[in-house]
Amino acid sequence: MTNIEVIRADITTLKVDAIVNAANSSLLGGGGVDGAIHRAAGRELLAECRTLNGCEPGEAKITKGYKLPAKYVIHAVGPIWHGGKMNEPEILSSCYRNSLLLAIENNIRTIAFPSISTGVYGYPIEKAAAVAVRTVFEVVEEHPEAFDQIQIVTFSNFDYNVYSSEISTK
Ligand code: AR6
């Protein structure tokens, strides 16, 4: 059984097998959750990221967690919101799916996602939550033995309520 839950937390504090980073395609750091993860993990994370040659939107790459309590960081690049007609839902869904598939390949059983694309990248939170939760449930249905726990980590009460009500429909 996979426990799927929404929590309010700073993702950099979580002691899980992997945390997911809402990165940009350079994988060389930025603001938001990306900046927080790089600050907490230390300079070695950036050094490993420099070897990865970036990442396309919708794809994901894995590194070690260095000074983080999490063992690994999965760097996923979300879509920038351009109004919804530029394949944003498909790209966002691919982020969650590819992160989870990469996790399975690395025997990761506990994983925490931030709310990918809903900060700087401007994806409307209700729309993003629907895509994220649908995709997580699809992958868990396809791989029922793979994960012990999948968390979606929110920062604000508002975001927490949006993801919680989306999960309650499943
Ligand atoms: N823990 C959990 N969630 C957080 C944390 C944290 N420590 N910090 C921020 N959030 P964003 P994006 C939430 O902008 O929209 C970066 O510059 C935040 O409140 O981090 O995918 C990258 O380099 C929001 O709900 O990611 C890219 O250039 C969510 O994380 C770009 O931003 C995502 O917001 C990616 O933009």
C-alpha cells in the first residue's frame, strides 16, 4: 500500500529517500524551492548538477542529496504557464510521472514533491493540483508495490487545501 498525502512543510527538512526539485532547464539553481534545496544541500549539489547537461521540461534527473536529510534529489523541470495551450498539462504530468519512474529505478520508496510550476512558473494552482494528483494516482495504480509514501509538500494553507480537496476526490 502506498500512503499518498499532502503536508505543509519546508521540503528541505524532510528525511525521505528523495525530494523532488522544481528546477529550471539549466539545472544550475534559481529561486523558490530550487534555491532553498541548493542552499540546504551545499555546493556539492551544484557541482553534480553541472555534469548533467541540463534537463528538458517534463523530464527529470537524479543527484545525491549531500547535506540534505533526503538521500537523493530528483530535479524535474515544469512547464512555464503560457495560458494552457502550449502542452502545459502534458508537460506537468510528465514531470510527476518521470520523477516517479526514475525513483522506482533507484529503489526510492519514500518521495516528496513540491508544487511544481505553481510559483515563479505561474501555473494556476487548482489546475496544477488536478494534474499532479491524477498522475500520482495513475503511476501508483501501475506500480502498486513500488512506493511506501508519496507526499505533496505545500507551503501555504491555501495550497494545502487545494491539494487536499483534490486528493479527497480520489
Ligand atoms: N519547501 C516546499 N515548498 C516550497 C519551498 C520549500 N522550501 N520553497 C518554495 N516552495 P517555485 P516553479 C513552494 O517558484 O513555479 C526557480 O527559480 C512555492 O511556494 O519554487 O516550478 C527555478 O530555478 C511554490 O508553491 O517553482 C525555476 O527557474 C512551489 O514551491 C523556477 O523557479 C513552486 O514554486 C521554477 O518555478
